[in-house]
Amino acid sequence: MKHPVWLYLTIATVGTATGFAQTTAVDPASKAIPRTSDGKPDFTGYYNLQYTPNMAMGKEDLVPYTPAGKAAYAGHDAKDDPTSNCWLPGVPRIMQSPYPTQFVQTPTHLVILFEYMHTFRSFPLNGRPHPSNMEPAFMGDSTGHWEGDTVVVDTTGLKGPPWTWLDTAGHQHSDELHVTERFRRTADTIEYEYTLDDPKMYAKPWSLSRVFTPLKLNPVLPELIEYSCSENNRDVQHLVTTKPLSGKP
């Protein structure tokens, strides 16, 4: 049976179009990351942090404690959580809070604005040294630099106990805590990794990772809602202890 020429042309055209579509399909994994005018990855935007109340995440037996670190965690009391006094949560705990953030980027700085505690962190990106005479602080001192497309932030000068904890679960740290953070921009998210180096509390560096996802903005609400917490919280006395009574299990 003979077919008209136009039928073959139609089949050939459809086949060619289909083949072209198959070879030009976009792989989501290959999407380009947003970049600034100077070619650096652009972190600018609003993100949800990944709330992590317990850094051990059910694997307490894998936490690399020193004897002092294990004793400090075993002996902590949940009612003594420093944030109940409205003290700044410290690093890395601020990066694990259940509230959104805004990243602001300039050629010289990366700034994170937190809804939680209505506070901020600012990282100079020139790798400047830490101050030599700084008093320990809740958020310590942070300095950043670029390693390829990754922002690496080094934080020291953090207050020790009882001022801050590592997380809500009560993992402790000392005044020797040194935190190294890595921020890597993907097409849609920020990959975040941090390493804790505290020889008093942990026998070796302890590393964890998180992913920050874009915040879905609500057109009738501010991007970041005001968070108010007042020191000398009068309700602290009503917090319930988690320690057993002496002589009882």
C-alpha cells in the first residue's frame, strides 16, 4: 500500500522534534546556581533553618564524648536551658532554631538576620584574624573566606557554661569551643555543614550537616516576624526540673 508523501514528512518531522526534546531535557541536578555580578554564588534570600533540637539525632552512643563531656550532658537539667533567660543561643545552636532567616550578601560580607531572638550574624569575607583581646561572647567572633564556591566561617571566643548549650537537648561545650561552618549554594537551597572542635568535651571533632530551604513567603505577613524575649524572665521559676530527686530513680 502506498502512502502519500505528506504522511512521511509528518512522521519525520514529529520524530525529529521528539528526538530534539529528548536531547535537550533539563536535568534538575544540573540547574545553575544563582550568582552575583562578580561571579560569586548568591546566598541572598529568605530560608527555613532545619530545626534540630537534639544534635545526636537518636544516635547518642556515637557522640565522641570525653569523660567530662559525657558527665556534663548526663548531669544537665532541662530547666536550666540558658535560652529560658533570653540569652542569645550561641553557635551552632542559632543555626538550628525553628525560625526563618534572611541572608544578605555584599562583596565584602555575608550577613544572616534571624527571626529567633531578633538578632544577626555578620561574616567579613576577607579572612581577617580574630581579635586578640576579645571578651568571650554569646555569639563569639566569626570571620569568613571563600574556598571556591563555598563560604567558610571560623568562630571562636564563645562563652562557656552556663551561658550557652549546643542544642535544646542539653549537649554541653566549654569555653574552648571552636566552630567551623561551610555554606554552599545550590540552585534551590543552601547546604550547611559545621564542625565542633572542643577538646575538653569531645574526644575528636564532631561534624553535622543540614539543608536550608527557601522560605515560602506569605503576602499578608512580614518576611521575618518580630521575636520578643525579655531578660529576667519571671516565669523561669515555674520550669520543671528533669533531674530525679536524691536517692530516687
